Amino acid sequence: MLPGNGNGTFGAPIQTQTSYVVDAAVAGDFNKDGKPDLLATINGIPNCGSGSQFLQGNGNGTFTAGTINCLAVAPSVMHLLRPTSTQMETSM
């Protein structure tokens, strides 16, 4: 994650640990606590294949990983199904 400095530049990278490969992530305040969160699509989950993981924002550029959920829909198109005003897609 590269945090924004508020002037069009980015700060030093902040790493967030996940258990699986992240395909894409969408940023937004999903739990309405005023802090940016991430919803990541992931793959390589045993007995599942593809899924999603909610990462709750801690308010300091770091995130706390939550439960992994299996998806019936391909994760590469998940962000098209539930767009938000603050989308960010990353390829890893």
C-alpha cells in the first residue's frame, strides 16, 4: 500500500500481510467508521479457489485482516458488481 501524502505524491510503502495472492483490492469506508478499509479478491484458497477478504483500516495506513470468504463469482469481476466511489484496483 502506498499512502497518499495529500499533495499528489505518495509516502513510503506499508505492507499488509494476507495469507493468499491478492488479485485486486477496492478501497472504501465499508464499515462506516471513518477509516479507509480494503476489500481484496484473492485466489489459491484450499478447497475453495477464489474468495474475498475484508481488511479493516486501523486509521494509520495499516489494516487488520478479517475472515476469508469463498466466492461463486470470479474475483476478477467482483469490483464491477459492487462499485464504490473510491475504487482502487491493483495487480499483484
